[in-house]
Amino acid sequence: MKIATTALIFLSILMIIGIACADETSVISVGAVILSKGNCRFTSSTANLSFGSLDPSNPIDKNVTTTVIFRCQANGNNLVTFSITDDDGRYRTGPDAPRMKHTTQTEYLPYSLTLNPSSGSVPKVTETPLTISGMVRGVDYENALQGDYSDRVVVSIEP
């Protein structure tokens, strides 16, 4: 009788725990991209993305672009799958939050940066343009300290 009572209490506890934990689940989607065997390289090691002069008396959003070329090589593959990322610059405040620093003061100017394409597949030995777009919002510079601002962003390509 004692064993049956203990077993019944134990099963009741398991049922209560099971019911209490039933709502504490989550679904996680998992995926991966397998990069091609081979390598990709930029054909030049530098590029400039200049926002030019920004007028705080007329604070409009300023969009600029630049292009760099990359080429991928692979043995036997007709297509090379690549991935391109950036480090968000020296003065970033977090992921996808780059900012430029004033050259002589501790003042910063946020901007956005977009890489297109950031991934995909291209024929091997084909020169492919990477468009780098940047934007400074008018509301971010309308009260900014005058002077020069700059940042340095590293863009990487794999494989």
C-alpha cells in the first residue's frame, strides 16, 4: 500500500510538472547555407563612401552609393556561393549601428550601411559588382557639431 501511494503521488507530481511546463516551449527554425569550395576576392582593397557636405539648416536624408568588384574562383563548379559581411565600423554602438566620429571631438554621427548583394551564387571567374549604400538621416545631423566626421568599415567576402 505504501509503494502504491508513493507511486501515485510521484505520478501526480509528474503530471503537474508536465502541465506546468507545457506552455514554456518555443519553436526554433534552423537553417544553413553551405558556401562553395573555392575563394572570392575583391579586385580593389579600398573604396570611398562620401556623404559630402551636410547642411544642418536644411537637414534632409542623404543617400550615397559606391561600387566595388569581386571575382570568385572554384575548381569544377560552375557557380560559386558567397557571403559578404561588414564589421559595422570602428565606432559602432551595436549590430547594424555604425557611426562616424568627429575628427577632433568626442561627437558621433550615425549612418546606415547596406551591401547588395550580401549573398548569392555567381558564375566562377565573373566580375560581380557589390553596391554599398549609405544614408545619413537629416534628424541625426541637424544639431551636430560642425566639422569632419569619418569611419572605417571592413567588408569581408567568403569563401
